[in-house]
Amino acid sequence: MNSHDIHEHHEQAAHHHEHAAKHHHEAAKHHKAGDHEKAAHHSKVAHGHHLHATDHHEHASKMHADEHGE
């Protein structure tokens, strides 16, 4: 384990959060326009990005705890 690995997990978590936000905005736009099929698609994609972000967050947190003996 090294700080580069922890850094990468934080970067990947941020990347996935940003993509989730973009898809949530798209879902809202399509929902407002009445295109519920596209809204649902973007909502599902946003959820997938959220899951990936959470996974990277958990890895980074565990690595921090291991590094600091917590």
C-alpha cells in the first residue's frame, strides 16, 4: 500500500461522483421534458457511478485506517 494508491482511490471516487451528478442533471432535464424513459436511463447510470464512487471511497478509507493503525 502506498500513498499513490490512496490518492488514486480518492481521484476515482471524485470522478464517479462528478459523472453521477451529470447523469442526475440529465435525468432531471428529461423528466421535466416528459421523457421518462431517458430519465430512468440516466438515473440508473447515475446510480452505477454512485456505487463505483462508494467502492473507491471505502478502499481509500480502509487504506487510511490500515496506514494509521486504526
